[in-house]
Amino acid sequence: MMEGYKTNTVKIGSKKLEANPNLIQRGIFVENTEVPEYCEAYDKVIETAMKGKA
């Protein structure tokens, strides 16, 4: 499995992708810093739920 991952994927922007377009790109495609982290949002949900039960 790991060998297949290694041979069939390339980092985004790699020159290997130009030579073989069938390779799968890996890495961070979009970095959106305006969206809160999952844990931060989940903490707010828990806090809101706890206020309702008090």
C-alpha cells in the first residue's frame, strides 16, 4: 500500500506531474485561515449546550 502511495502520487507543483499527468497530487490544496478550527467551533457548541442545561 505504501509503495503504491509513493509511486502514484507527487507533491503539488512537482515537475514529475508534467511528465506523467496520471499521477495524483498530494498536499495542501487550499489554506483557508478565515474558517475556525474544528475544535474551536466544537468547544462553542459544547459551551452553548451546557448553558441550556444549567
